[in-house]
Amino acid sequence: MKPTFSSNQLIGRLEALAVHCGSRQDLWSRIAREMQATDFLELGVLRGAFAEHVLRQCPGIARYYMLDPWRHLDDWNKPANVAQAAFDDIKAEAMARTQFADERRIVLRGKTVEVIDEIGDRTLDIAYVDGDHTLRGIAIDLIRTYPKIRPGGILGGDDYTTSIWQHRDDFEPTLVCPFAAYFAESQDAPLVILPHNQFAIVKPSTAGRHFRVLDTTGSYGVRALLPQIRQR
């Protein structure tokens, strides 16, 4: 039987785990094992390195959803938006990396809005978002994925960077931070900022005002865009 944590208990476990992780893959594998997660979504799989690590380290995961369009998108202005031939090779690599767990992986090829509803509401223990980090992309991904998380589960992700200027000026800024914090506030859910540019929104299992931001890194200041925009 899965352990049940209150929001405060789970936040405490996340704080403890953050101290001992050497990489984002190691961190999320530890979180999944701590929660005894059986249903895990990775949104934005690319080459499958993260999926391979988690699947190898977490044999208790029975259903590992791999959601990715693996296709060139005309409306996505980020460096990873490569030509279709390259995406075909990238998908093939992801499939090869995770072939050992074929009976546990569920491949959902498509954009979030196209395939997310193939996952039932309130069924996921953990969803890990590492897809389109533009404002449009992270807004769609968090809003559409949150209903899929069970109460007491986690909606987390990558590239919660201290600066929105992650890439060159001709690319859209990365707005996982601060949007994830704004989204957590809208849901009255606590947000934990973790090492390696990771974040975790803990979906409360009880009604009430649960929102707060806990920065385990001490690296993040106010959640405001104007100072960063003025720097450019």
C-alpha cells in the first residue's frame, strides 16, 4: 500500500531528498521511490535518457507515460525544434533506450492538447513536465496536466531557471519560472523549488489554503519579470 503524506510531510520529504541528489534524474527517482509511485508521466521525453534512468531505478512504476510530439512544430520557437528527420531519429533513440521496459511504458505521441486525455483524471502519482518552456507551452502543460494528478501527488518539472533568458535573444524566453509559482498559487498548492532547476507542486489532499513557496536552493528572489526585462 502506498504511503500517504500530508502536504507538509511530503514537503519535508522533498527537502530531505534535495540534499542528497546528484542529478535531476537521481532526484526524481528518489521521489518516485519515496512515494511508491506506480503511475508516472513524463511530458517532453526527447531522447529518453530521463525515462531510461527512472524506469531502471523505480521498478515499482507500473505505468510510465511517455508524452512527446517528436515532430517539428512551426509555432515553437526554441532550439530543440529541429527538422523532422532529426526528430524521427530522436524518437527511435528514446524507444531503444526504454525497450527493456516495454511492458511498463505507454507512448503518447502528440502535443499535450492532443493526447493528455488518454490519461485518466486523478490517476497519476507524479507528472514531470519538460516540454515547451515558452509561456504558452508551460501554461498549457500545467493547466491540462494538473487534473491528472491524484490528491497528494506531485506536478513537477525541469528548467525552473532563475533567469528567463535561457537562450539567445531570437528565441522565446523560458517562463517556467515564474509561471509555475503563479499556477501553484491559483490552485492553493505549495511549490517546492529543488536543485538542478527543478520544481514540485504538491497537490493538496485536503481543502484549505496551502500555497507557499519553499526554495531549497536559496537562489530565487522575487517572482517579477520587470527587472529581468529591464536587463535586456
